[in-house]
Amino acid sequence: MLLKVLVAALIVWVVLAVLGFVIKGLFWLAIVGIVLFVATAAVGAAKRSAPRH
């Protein structure tokens, strides 16, 4: 009985560790995506508002 509880706890721990790693990785990818989106929008706005000759 105790062995089953320990194995279940270890499985839950591994799942939580993997999920934490994945979520942290996705968080940083989201930050990079947001920064690049804002930079692209700023460049597009600057080009659009530039006077045309």
C-alpha cells in the first residue's frame, strides 16, 4: 500500500515538473512573440506615417 502511494506521488511530481518546464518555456516564447509583434507594429506605423514624395 505504501509503495503504491509513493509511486503515485512520484508520478504526480514528475508530471508537475514537466508541466512547469513546458509552461516556463512557453512563457518566454510568448514574451519574445509579444516583443517582436510590438516592434513590427512600430516599424509599420513609422513607415505608414512617413511623408511620401
